[in-house]
Amino acid sequence: MKNIVVLVSGGGTNLQRIFDTIDSGEIPNAKVKLVVADRPCFGLQRAENENVKNILIPRGKNFCELLEKEIPENTDLIVLAGFLSIITKDFCEKFRGKIINIHPALLPKFGGKGMWGIHVHNAVIESGEKKSGATVHFVTPGVDEGEIILQGEIEVDANDTAESLANKIHIVEYDIFPKAIAKVLSK
Ligand code: GAR
């Protein structure tokens, strides 16, 4: 059995997808042992609904130090599922190769500090890009710079708004995230 810790900051629809695809077997032989949020959010309630241990560690300078103390010893993978704090270099190094993130754009474009959620989609629309999508990648000290595991694309239509792009990209995320998690856990 592979043990997963999930970090969230928001509504947690990707977290829900992780629960659902573990149940369906698309992510085989895995269990979410812990969900950690860096702010009050519905993701914590989703964990509660699944009877999964969940804790709030308020975002701030010592977040990663406190987080490290909570990570169960036998954790195989730490999954950032709509998580908005920056993970420290020390934490990245301690769990090297064991942290992955989902980002709502086609990295290496539209990544880095400040590029999250709606800001990403606004930047894509302003730049006139014809394509966007989602990327699952390993987390390294350089923000959004780690090795890419999987990407999925969508077309940006002339009448798309940041909100419509977010919706289209969420659907891609629900497809590639479980596949990427299963792929990493199978290694
Ligand atoms: C997702 O679109 C994810 O790619 C994005 O936050 C959303 C969370 O949705 N992550 C980032 O922007 C990280 N830089 P959810 O809470 O419904 O899963």
C-alpha cells in the first residue's frame, strides 16, 4: 500500500478526484493518510467527509517546519492539489522526488511565483495564446521548474474568459492528475 499526503488551499476538487480514483482503482493500491491545508478551505471538509485525518497549519514562515513534523514516516508521495504556499528548499530536498504539483498551464510557460489560479488564466488570455492546459510536475526549489510528468492541452477560444478557461482546464486536470499519481507510485 502506497501512502499519500495531500496539500490543499482551496475547494479541493482535485483532492476529491484523488479520493474517487483511489476508490475506483485508477490509482491502485494507495491511501490518502493525511490532508493538510494552509488556510481554512473546503478541501479540509472533503477529507473529513472521507474520514481522512486533516489538519490546518496556517500559512507563514514556519509552515514547512511544522508540516515536516506531521508527515507520517511511511509516506510515499506528497501531492500538491491546488496548494498555494511556496515549499521551502529544505523541505524539497528532504522529500526529493516525492513531491508533485498540478499547475493550470502548459509549463514552462505561465509558471513561477504569483502564477496561480485565475492569475494564470488571465495571463494566458492577455498573451493571446491559442493553447493552454495543465501540467503535473515534480516539485523542486525553483517554483514550477521541476521535471514534467504529464501534460494535457485545451484550445483557447476567442470568447474564452479566465473563468471558462479554468473550467476547461479543471476537466483536463481530472484526467491527467490520477494518471500522473499512478505513474509516479508505480516506480
Ligand atoms: C487547480 O486548477 C490547480 O491547477 C491550481 O489550483 C486549482 C485548484 O482547484 N493550482 C495552482 O494554481 C498552483 N500554482 P481545486 O481546489 O478545485 O483542486
